[in-house]
Amino acid sequence: METLDRFDLAILNELQNDGRLSNAELANRVGLSAAPCWRRVKALEESGFITGYRAEINRHKMGLGVLAFVRLDANRNSGDVLHELEEAIRQIPEVISCHYISGTGTFELQVVSRDLNSFSQFAREVLINLPNVKDLHTSFSLGEVKASSALPLGHLQPQPTTATPSRSRP
């Protein structure tokens, strides 16, 4: 399955909004009966469009009030060295996101922590001591405007075609 039709897109939209929908409710919302809806969800999972389901947990309620954006500069950007650094980063639970970046720096990390003091200790004891790390630059979130993992799917919707106006002949 590499081509998505309107039912597949509707299923993906609904599941992004509420991953706990029962198959019956999902089928009702997208206009399918239960069995075809279930088959489509399974096909979307098997083909890798749906990669998992999880609960979204409020980090503040969990006592993780600090969200830091850490730009990490590596000493060398060679394959083996970066692979070792990637593996080390993957093992750190406080790092909730990591991306290769363009421009200055090698990686951009999102790191959660209880407070500024615990983040400072974490940066000094863990981050700066990762293999091949040359430098860290940190910015802190002062407030969340939008936090969503839902992807926009509108660009996959078929675009209506406009009819060319006919010319009337005198």
C-alpha cells in the first residue's frame, strides 16, 4: 500500500486526533463498515504509515518543568564517530527528541528536566561527557504555544480541478 485514498487519509486524521477510538467508532467517523475499516488500519500499520500508538503524558504533571533545546557540536563529523554519539544519545531518557541539523552544530536535542539546577547538573555530568562532544548551546522554553505530533495531511487530499471556461461564439 503506497497510495492513500480518501478513506485512508480520514482514518489517519481520526487516529491522530484520538488513537483510542474503537474500530466501530472509527468506521462510523470515516464512513466505512467495521470490517473494511479494520483491514485498512491493519494495512496502514503493515505498510509503515502508522508506526505506533501511545499516551500523551503531561510533562508538568510528571514534575518535568524544564524543556531545553540543546545544540550539540561534535568534534568530528565522521561516520563512526557520529554513530557512536547517536547511540549514546538514544540511551538517555531525558533526551526526548534529537535531530541532525544544518548550519551551526551537529545535533539539536530536546531535553526535559525537573528544574534548572537538575538540568545544569545533567548537562555537566551527562551531555558534555558524551563521546566526541565539543560544545553545547542551550535555550530554554519559556512557554509552549503549540505541541503536537499530528502531521498535516491536507497536501495529500486530491485537489479539485477547475473547468476551463468555455468561450461563447457570437
